[in-house]
Amino acid sequence: MNDTPLLSKDPHTIAMALLGRTPLFSAVSKETLNTLAAGALLRRYDRDAPLFQAGDQPEYLHLLVHGSVQLNAGTPDGREAVVELLHPIDTFIMAAVLTSQPYLMSARAVEPAQVLLIPARLLLAELKTNPELALTLLGSMAQQYRHMVREIKDLRLRTASQRLAVYLLHLVENAGSDQARLPCDKKLLAARLGMTPESLSRAISELRRHGVNVRGDEVRITDLQTLHEFCRIDQLLDTLEQDLKVMLPGEKQVQE
Amino acid sequence: MNDTPLLSKDPHTIAMALLGRTPLFSAVSKETLNTLAAGALLRRYDRDAPLFQAGDQPEYLHLLVHGSVQLNAGTPDGREAVVELLHPIDTFIMAAVLTSQPYLMSARAVEPAQVLLIPARLLLAELKTNPELALTLLGSMAQQYRHMVREIKDLRLRTASQRLAVYLLHLVENAGSDQARLPCDKKLLAARLGMTPESLSRAISELRRHGVNVRGDEVRITDLQTLHEFCRIDQLLDTLEQDLKVMLPGEKQVQE
């Protein structure tokens, strides 16, 4: 890893630009952004480099600026599961930072990554006097909580093949076509979906009957209707929520 | 269900006493408690009565005062899973209330229950001018988020028998002995642990070899060391966090 103290370059150009692009801080005043940017570090990680280990004490709020990072859960005997795959600009491990509790998950760069690190002490000091920031973070924590509830519903109520089908459906819908490319290798995809590589191969074969073909990293929907029925799409569970905020009286939630 | 508007009795005696017993509001000023108590309702539910359905718009923050409530996730085709079993004094569906988003789960009384309902509009109006309340709720949301991360780790990394073993171990430890009673029937326990009643029966049989005996609703640990080894207890994952709060500079987290 490789630290770039932002102050040695131009904090207002680099860190302010990065924070300004972060949905989480879009409603935060320029003064607050200045304070947070002044102490921030930009850190680069090589592919496969660890960012932190479960059990470590949190020192920074992490903003993924570039690349891809996975959050892993592991057991003392070495079993491991990918809980989340992060993409720019995701904020992560906010709950640990806010409560000064050890990380519950480990993080690793899946591809070369850049992360903006905001010192926890700076964020917490700013929170003490900045009610606007507290409300912004409260909205973000609520959204992250709801995301985890959806993950649990998905794990509890869907088979491995259905989870893969939903994933592929979203991938193709986001590409705005009936085709898309897998964004990561199959080993990582299997880990993310909570199955072994062998189960993923079986699920891919099974899905041919349900309207989707995967060859190498190419995904093609052959029968959208059949696929929808197989997934049992549930609007409440399967519609992604973005940029939720605390709904103070007189405000309106904007869903993107 | 049966509404008791607290104002028709003595709001300061009843609602203030209930809110005062709620860990969530322990750091909130008496003025804020007064405001919240003034509009609160005390509602009674019979066994099996629904509190709300997934998809409903949230009108109240719920505090379980008495009895037991389960949060369920379901699919359009009728599959259902118990995501959480609540006990007094748990606060629930805070994320939906704060962001004015539909409930992701349904709630049902497992035994006769009393719930204190705090109108969402009152809570949100108070949040607008009360930074102390925002920080209190932020700590609570962070704790709830971490609870969900632990659930996901548990679902992804443990077998059904291991999840049952951890549950029984906690039950007996909380009773402060080597014996305890199951607090709910086996059908509900199976649903809570994410398995069928048949799998639960098999898991109970399997656990005899691993140091725990279940007969009817009586649980007895026969070999603590063997049971610990089977569960692969992980301090980080398996130690319950309570009453976390946002750690402003100069404060100390108190773990109970």
C-alpha cells in the first residue's frame, strides 16, 4: 500500500473533488467537507492486498474511489465468505467507526484500488458540533441496514440458482440490453453468491432451462419471461435503494 | 388490537416510565422524552395478531414493552422465514421510519404483546432540532447494522446444527447454569434458525454427540468443552453487543 497525504498536493483540489463526488456528502456544507478533507489520506492497494482484518480497531472511514474491494467474513478455522463487493464510490465500515468497535469483516482489494481515508477522530469531532452531518450519516446507516435485511431475505428465501438468476438479471438490466459480461471471475462470483464453484457450474447449467445462457464471461438472456418467473422477482426485495436520507418534515425522498 | 391513547390516562406516568426504561432513550433529555411521550400510543396485540405487513408505509417507531414479536420475511409465493425474534424492550423498524420507506419485513405477535407506538412525524420533527437525539439514533442504527452483519456471517459460515448449538449455548449461559428451557415451540425455533422442523429434529439428534441434550423443551449441556469445539465460537461474531453509541471525542463506550 502507498499513502498520499493529500495536504502535500492540493487538498482542496483532490480531496474536495473526491468528497464532492460522494453521494453521502452531497448535502454536507463546504465547511464540513473542508474539515474532513484536510486530514484525509489517499491510499493505493495492489490486487489482493488486505485493507484491514476483522477484529482491528477502526481508524478511518473508508471511501472506495477507484477499483474494487471485497468484504469477507471468516471463521477461526479458515472458512471464508464474501459478504459484499464494493464499487466506487462506496463508503464502508461506517458502523465500526461511529461506535469505535472492532471490524466484523476483513477487506481485500479484488483489483488495484484507491481508497480515501477519513480519520475517525476527525469525523467524530465534526459530528459533535454538526447536526446536519449526523442526519446525513443516520440516513446512510438506515440504508445500509436495509441492504443487509435484503441480503438476509435473499439468503433465507432463495435457492442458490435463484440467487444467481437474480444477479444475472440485474447485470443485464443495468447494461440496458439482453446481454452483458460478468464483471469478475467465477470463483469470486461463487463466493459472493454464497456457493462453491461446483455449485455455480451446476446453477449455470440449470439456468439454461430458465431463460439465461452463460458462456465464458458472456451472459445472454434467451427468455426474459421465464427467467422472471424462475427468480420470483419481488419489487420490495429486489429494487435497489440508493441515496436514502432521513425524511425531516417538509422534505421529499428522491429515488434515482 | 386495542389502542390506549396514553394522554387519556397519565402520559407522564405511563409513557415516560416506558421510554425511561428503554436503553435507546437513556441519554435523551426529559424535554425530548416529554415530546415523544405526548403523542405515543400503547397498543395490545393478541397471540398471532399481525402488527404490520411488508410493503406498508411506516407510521410509528415501535417499542416492544411486553410479550414477544417476530419479524418475518416472505416471498410472493408464500415462503416465509423468521428473521428476528424480539423481546422487551426492543425498538424495531427504525430504518423504515427514518427514511419513510416501506417495511421490508412483516411483524406478528408470537405471544400476547404490548407495543408503545411513537408517531414517525413526531420523531422526525424532533430530530430536525435535536442533535442529541440524532446521535442516539445513529448509535442504535450502527448497532442494528452490526447485528445484521453477524446474522449474515452466521448464515453463510455455519451449518444448521452449528447454528442450533450456538443458540442453545447462549440460552444456557444466560440462565447461568448448565440447564435451560426453550423459550418458544420447536416450529418457531426451526423458523428462527432457518431450517425445517425435520432438520431441527435431525440437528437435535446430532447434537447429542456434541455435548447437549434436548428433551421436550428442556436443554441440558452434558459436555461444555465438546460443545464449544463443535460451535467454533468466535468472540468477535458471538459476543452480543448492547447499547452501542456514537463515540464522540472524550467519551467511553460502556459494554454491559
